[in-house]
Amino acid sequence: MITRRKLLQSSAATGLGLAAGTLAAPAIAQGAKIKLGYVSPQSGPLAAFSEADKFILDNFAASEAGANFEVIVKDSQSNPNRAADVAGELIVDDEIDLMLVASTPETTNPVASTCEAEEVPCISTVAPWQPWFIGQQGNPGDPASWEPFYYAYHFFWGLEDVISVFTAMWGQLETNKQVGALFPNDGDGNAWGDPNVGFPPVLSELGYSLTDPGRYQNLTDDFSAQINAFRQANVEIVTGVPIPPDFTTFWSQAKQQGFTPKAASIGKAILFPQAVEALGNAGNNLSSEVWWSPTHPFSSSLTGASSAELAQGYMAATSRQWTQPIGFVHALFEMAANVMGRVDDAGDGDAVAEAIAATQLDSIVGRIAFDGAGLPPFAAQNVAKTPLVGGQWRLLDNGSYDLVIVDNSSAPEIPTAGVMEEIS
Amino acid sequence: MIWIDTIIQGVLLGGLYALFAAGLSLVFGIMRLVNLAHGDLIVFAAYLILLLVSLLGLSPFLAAIIAAPIMFGVGWALQRHVLNRVLGPDILPPLLVTFGLSVVLQNALLEGFSADSQRLPAGEIATASVQMGGLNLGVLPLLTFASAILVIVGLNQLFYRTELGRAFRATSDDAVTAGLMGIRPERIFATATAIAMLVVTLAALYLGMRANFDPNIGPARLIYAFEAVIIGGLGSLWGTLIGGIIIGVAQTVGAAINPEWQILAGHLAFLIVLLIKPRGLFPRAVD
């Protein structure tokens, strides 16, 4: 702590020039806590992603490693501008040593970009790596211009993983390989439907034919055009990445019109159990990508708890069903503790960034290492991929739903609990 | 066949938009109040119904019947204690107050009900349909459309057949002169908003059964309601229904050509009507 008295004393002793030097690099007192900034969408349309934040933060504060940290939490309000603002506050006012950010490109991207510009190390998660990496580039349309980051790092899976999981799930069923697509006109929908990196090229390679009626606007109230197009093409598999209200509208309308595909593999809309329950009985056997579940055979490096124990702890503390972001937000704090344990001076941003890049961590969401495995060269430096499997929502007798893993062809270490079933 | 289906689906969708718009049209027509919180009030009513459904285990229809008088009271109190204070020659203060109300409602709902996507449990009826000449028509959209017509007929009867309706029309035409005749405009306004909240409850019932809602979904529902009111002409309730249908049909036909045009087609229809008839299709009064 630099008090006025100390400043005067040192100025007298060493001259003002040296005192200015002291000011620019505040000494970290022995035993001072390491400051972490954490940004997530705690309110607004994306707030469901952050429901477990309080539980995870309490857990972290209670852990042995957590005692060395002070976590300053900020809400992005699901708004990219707000996310950039609070990131700036954390860096300038709170002088954090490491930024953690989670959940959807709307929050992760502005925060990671701010950190990169301010040269503050940043670890990010819960956004497919393409929108995270490419979305932050100056010119997303020109791969030649893409630059790696020096301070921003990200762990999650990518679009290619969703595609392989979905097609593997469909492969378990007897179908006519006619796929209908519900791609909205937003960041996700355009990426999924992209003719170069999205679903279309992979599907045609695997012998599926795709009926893509076109990009619709979010919060559409009528899907009869899509349903008619799917019926005409005799579609038996539906995929897409709609928002929850749109999928409910589509699914109810499809049922009303007598259109029932054999499989519906949907990203985003049916991520949370509450959204599936909103469909009533009609949600049975809908399938989705699974990034984390209580049956994942991993455990926390922070508390030693297994995936099942973490989920149980959450359900006991909040009496709510577990959701997939829990594991990843927990892993974010595992990363923070692991990285800071490997640096001598937490205030040295370059050293911390180097430590992040050197991470070899067995976390609750699987192994995290920035070794470029499964990634194109341009993203290898900043992205670590975690395993992805496929699951189906099964209706339980009490009207709630259980997510059952039915495909693990991309990550055989994660056990399946059933096989893909047709929607009836 | 697909074209007939497309148009009929559009007409049924128009019924939903007309339900969203009827309450707005009523308030707008009588006191020139643009209620920017209308969409959020629909969501609020939907949560109220959901609360009754989950607490008392009722069907959403019964719950809506219980919610309706509560919403009536909410509307009365809102107009009496908040909006009447800001109504005046300047249209900006009420606009700002309803905008603020919209923000407050959204955040209060988020605080109270979390960001979870909710839906009213409609059971079998949500996916039920009837066969009509080779077309499958959903029972729920048909009910929505029938309700919209009933609401419009009911409000018209109220407007043109009752003493209250006469007071409504008189206040709408000239509040000062109506006041000289012994009508108290602030009470008429409160009654009008309260009745609008009854329609809001009905709109909430069908919105909640049709798709998911969450605390932030209100404003997106407001724009179609506005367009329906404007297309139909100020103060005309049948016009509001026609306006809703025009937007609904434009959307489904646009989507049948290309889903990218769905929302755009609705907005274009709105602009075209305004180009041809700037005062809407059936303007009630000259003002």
C-alpha cells in the first residue's frame, strides 16, 4: 500500500523520478489475494446460462485454492456493449490479474477482445470456437487476415464436432437420409448453414440430402412454410439451431399438421431441461449435443469431486435440475487456480498468458490443453477442444425429462446410457 | 393446396396478432396513449396464469378466468394512479412512462421467475388438429382466431350499444366537452385500460399455450400489434382484426416464397397499406 507518508519518504530519499517508477508498478504485498474478474450474462435473455454461477462461486471460495483469490463478478446483461464496458471496469478500476468469461459469443467476444487490447490475460468458455475465434477477427470473411491472440484463450468444442455427433446419431436409425434444416438468420444459424464450413458440405459427403428453406428471423410465429417444404421433400430428420420459443412454435405446428420426423437433433433450443419440459409430452426423444453431464467420467482438479458429485451438489443446493454450463463454469475456475499456481507473479500478464498456453489440465469437462488437437492451424494457439457427445431427452413418468447419452463415437471415454430411439 | 394452406395459416396467425392488438387499439383509440409496455403486460399476464396453473393445478383456461379480474384491477390501478397523471397535451410523458414500465416489468419478472423459458401446459390441445377438406388445422390456432373475433364483436357491442361505450366515444372525440356533460374522463380512461387488460389476459393465454415465453419476450410481440392497429385505422376494432390478418397472411405468403422474407413481408404489407391509405383502412374519426 502506498500511503502519502511513504510516498513522501521515498521521494525524499530517492528523488521524484524513482517515485514515479514505483507508482507505475504497484508492489504486490505479501499474501495479497490474486484478483480474478468474472463476466457472464446473469440477466437478460441469456441468463439461463449463468444460473449456476452463485453455486460455483461459493464452491470456489470454499475450496483450498479459492482462498488465495478474490473474484469480482460482473453481469453482461446479455448485451455485448455492456460486456465490453464491465470488462473495461474490471481491468482499469479493479486492476484484475486474470479475466474469466463465460457463455455465448455475445459475452465472451467483447470481453476477450477488450482483454487482448488491454494486454490482460483472459480465459473464455461456453461458445463454439468458430464464432469466438472468427467472430473476433477484423475481417471474418478473409481467412488470410486472421491473427492469433496473445492474451485471449478459449476452451470448448466447435461446429465440426456438432456435425459429427448429429450425423453419428442419425446413423443409428433407419432413415431415408432426407434432412430438413431450421437455420435462423443469426450468428449460429448462418454458421450452421454455411455452404463451406457448416452442415451442407458434410451432409452431402455422407449421402444425406438437405432441405434448407432459408434463413428465417428469430421469434417467428408461423412455420407452415418450413413444414410444407419438409413434407414435400419427405424429410425424416430435422436439425437446426432455433431459439427455444421458435422451436416450440415449430414443433407444435408440425404436430398439428401431422408432420413427425424420425429424429430431431436441435442445438441451443433444447439445451436446458426447462425448455424441453415446456414442450409437454412432445419433447420425448428429441436429441441434442451434450458437452457435459453428471455421467462424464471426469473429476474436478479443484475439489476432487466427480461430475456426478458436482451435479448432485448443485441440485441439493438449489433444488433445480443440473444444466450443462455448470461443468464448464466450474472448469473455468479450475483453470484459474491451475494457471495461477504455475506463475511466480500473478501481476505479470505476459507470464500468466504463457502459463495459460502451457496448460495441461484434467478438468471436470475433460482434458484442457492448447496443443491444437483437432483444430486448423490458425486457431491452434488459442483454442483447446473439449469432448462432445450426443444425447436424447427421455420423458420420465413424473413429466420431467432426463438427458441420456446415446452417441459417443467422437469421445469413447464418455459412457453411453442407451441407443438412439425414433420419435413417435 | 399448399397455397390455400399457407393463406389459411396466415389468417389464423392474424387472429393471434389481432388479439395482441385489440387491447392496444382500445387504449390508443380512446386516449391516444401509446402503451409501450403492452407486450410486457401480456407476458406479465402469462406469468400470472402460469402461477395460478402451478399453484392451484388448474387448466390454463380456468386459470385465465381467475387471472382476468386481477388484470382488470391492475389495469384500473395502473391508469388511475400512474398513467392519468401524465396524460396531457404533450404525448411524450406517457410514452416515457410506459417505456419505463416496460423495463421495470421485464426486470421484475426476471427477478421473480428467472430467465427460464416457460409455457402454459395446454396438454393434448396444444398439438390437436381437425381435418378440413384435406387441410390440417390446429385446434389452438382455430380457438385463437375464434376468440379474436369474439373479442372484437364484444368490444364493438360495448362501444356502440352501451352507455359506457357512448362515454368512451365521447371522451375519445373531445374529453373536455365530455367532461362538461358530466363524464369524468379519468374514470373512463381507467375503465378502458382495465378492459384492455381483460383482452391482454386472453392474448396471454393463447401466447403462453402457443409458444414459450420468458421475461424479455414482450417487446418483440408489440410491433405486430402496433402495425395491426395502424393498418386497421385508428379506433376501428374490426380494422384491427383485418390489420392483423393482413400481416399474418403477408408473413406466411412471404415465408412460402422464402423464409427470409417472412417478417419483412409483414412489414412491407404495412408500408404498402400506409402508402395507399395513410390513415389506415377504416379510420373511425377524423382527427
